[in-house]
Amino acid sequence: MTQDIIQQLGEVQTPLYYYDLPLLRETLTVAKNAADRYGYHIHYAIKANNNPRILREVSAQGFGADCVSGLEIERSIAEGFAPSDIVFAGVGKTDREILIGLENQIMSFNVESVQELHVIGDLAKEHELKGRIALRINPNVDAKTHHYITTGLDENKFGIMMHELTNCLDIINANAYLELVGLHFHVGSQITDLNVFKRLCLKVNEWNAWFYERGYDVPVLNLGGGLGINYTEPDEEAIVNFNNFFYLFHEFLDVRAHQQIHFELGRSIVANCGTLVSRVLYIKEGLKKNFAILDAGMTELMRPALYQAYHKVELIGAKTIEESEKNEIKHYDVVGPICESSDCFGKDVILPVLKRGDLIAIRSTGAYGEVMSSRYNLRQELQYFFKD
Ligand SMILES: *Cc1c(COP(=O)(O)O)cnc(C)c1O
């Protein structure tokens, strides 16, 4: 695909996010077919990438949306998602954001604390609008991923604590404007060990039974997202194995006949369709290291600085490293222009010998890339290119 980029980009301005829409569409089709096999529903996690062009592609294929702010709800509706397919999570929903959800009659508020439940209940009553509630239960399952993207442990801020669940049920029962529609779980992100999801299933079964024994036959089980992608070999595994993922839930989840199973996938849908394209500004031959200084930095892609994330770095239009002679390659620390030492895309990256002006591809940046960009150092506006 890199040759393909160079032909289409020509003399474009960088840094730029390149989105491969045919790959996105194919990913959506594969994911949807895999989920349809078991009647599962997918909500796309808007926070992974909220670019309107991307959102239109996702909504056009009939996905629901998973939002974490009021503006995400408004944008998803504007870009074609049905309000009745929108779920709303987040530990800090403001009154205004809750009202946006109530007024649009979204599918569910994924409630994360007792106090939040009270506030939703009061606002629903005041405005005479129905508040549909899914209780986010912290299943205490270790996602075995980076600690910054682990969310399902007792020590994390997410979800309702187990000893508070009875209290939550009392609050819901006491308010005619609240309705319990589901249970919600989400254990973390970039999970590549499917055993984590198996452990999640076993916990969900326990909670599903716990509620049933108390007379609550909840219609929806929302298992969250977190399916990881292959950042090392984005071309060998451009689309993750959604079949294996959904099959695992089919195998281990105890579902009652009418219960609906929902997922909230972000990264696995959009990560691989994005590439950050950047130009080499300078080469600095150090005493111990060579530095390739790019015109993109942590302001365009924060993941490496934020959680030591790996992204494959390639010279666009070049031979592969395997095809190159020894004297045609070098080790580089690939860094950005921002005044922070953490502004580094990779250390000791083996690349063809680079020169000023070369185009570099930073791969698999469609998720948590553009959305996390900032104006730190008063950087110029990002550029886009959509391959259609
Ligand atoms: C971020 C998030 C997701 C999506 O996670 P991915 O790893 O991108 O699939 C799903 N649900 C909730 C509640 C989230 O916070």
C-alpha cells in the first residue's frame, strides 16, 4: 500500500492523515458478517476516530454508536447513527450531556456511579423523559494490556462497585422515569489475548445470574470493546479475526433466549485504515545514535508518548528491509519536532538510509490518532487524504 500512497499524494503538505476507505468498508463488512452470525450488535466507539467522513462510512453500514460525551452523541446523530442505537458511557457525564442523551432518547446510559444514577433519575423526572439505564459493572478482570488502557480492575475509576448494586436497583425501582435495560462491561483496550474475554464471559455469566435470581431479566448484555489489532504486521493482518472473537462469546456466554448481546468496538474497526504520513526534515548523525527528525510529532500522534505504543514506521516507496543490502539500511531514532523527550515514534528503527524530504508512513494510526492531536507548540492544522 505504500507505493499506492506515494502515487496518490504527490507533492502534498505533511503531516497528513491518510485514510483508506475501501479497507475501512471491508473491515466493517467482515465485522458485521461475523457479528450477524450470532445476532450480535456492534456499536462503533466514536472516541477512536470521530472524523465525519469515517463516521458516515460506519453509520451507512448499520452500526450503532458508543459515545463518551454529549458532543459525540450530537455528532454521531448528525453523521447518520440512529439515537436508538447510541449508548453513552463515561464516569463524568455533565448535566448538559445527560440531557442531550435524554432528549434524544438514546438506547442506554452506561451508568458508572450511584450518584450519577441519582442525577440521571432527577433530570429524567424533571423533564418527563425516560432514562434507559445499563449498569456498568466492574468485573475485576485483568486485561493484561498497558496499565493506562486497563479499565476493568477494582483499582480503576470505571464502573459501579459490587456492594452498591442493590442500592442502584432500589433507585431505579423508586423512579418511574428510569428503566433498567442492561448490564455493561468493558475491561480495557488493545487486548490480544482472547483468554481475557473468556474470563470476562465467566464473570458476566455470574452477574447475569445474580440479577436474574433477584427478578431482573435484563434484556441487554453489553460486553464493551477492547479487541486488539496487530500493530507489528499491519499488512499481514489488515483485518482482525472478528470470527474468532465473536465465536468465543458464543461459546462461553450463557444467554437467555431473548437477551441481546452488544459490543463496543473502536480500535479494531478503524486502526488499520489510517496512516500518518510525514516528511523527514533532518537527519542528525549522533555519536551513539542517528536521529530522523520528522515534521509529525506527538501533537499529531500521541500514543507512543502517552503509553509507549508501537507503530510500524516505513519509508514510503522503498524496498522492504528484507530486500535491502546491509549498506542500504541504518538504525534511527525516529523523533518529532516537539520540545519533549517523549516525542519519539520509535527507537533503533531499522530503515533504508534516509534523507531530507523522504516520506515516512506511521502505520495503523486510524484509532486514537487524529482524535488525540493537539495544538501544543501551536502546530499547523492537520491535513487529510481519503482514498476512496
Ligand atoms: C474506549 C471504549 C471502548 C472502545 O475500546 P476499543 O479498545 O477501541 O475497542 C468501548 N467501550 C468503552 C466504554 C470505552 O471506553
